[in-house]
Amino acid sequence: MAATPEQRSLSSNRLYQYDQVKSDLQAGFTPDFFGKPEATAEAILKLVDSENPPLRLFLGSKAYPWVKQVYQTRYAEWDAWSEVSNEAHGH
């Protein structure tokens, strides 16, 4: 059984250093950020019924654009360092 928020607050010390981070994060949540949980069922059923389901699926409209941007940045960095990476192969 998971601990309630009250139980968690009794068993841990508050780290005030993170108050601004938490506040900034919460300020970024718009009313549509989390979407509608009831919309998830149809997406899951489509996934289950698929002949070739993906290993991973982003649900909702917020995660995919964010991950795409993160990976584009990573790919650009990896490309910039590809010569050094290839040199490490030794041939």
C-alpha cells in the first residue's frame, strides 16, 4: 500500500532548496497539460489491436514534441563529435 502524502511528509525532510524548482515546474502546467484520462483507453486499445505495435508509445500531445526536440539536440551533438567517436575505433 502506497504512503499517503501526509505519511510521506512525516517521514522525510523538506528540501527548501527545491521550492523554486517546484514552483517553476507547476507554473508551466496549463489546464490542458495533462489531457483527459478517459481518452487513453481508445489509444491503448488501438495499440493492443495493432499487428505491429511499437515498443514505446507516447500518450498525450505534450510528450512527443518534447522528446523529439531533446533527441534532435542530442543527434546534433553526436554528429558534431562523430569524428572523435570514429577515431576511438582505432582503424
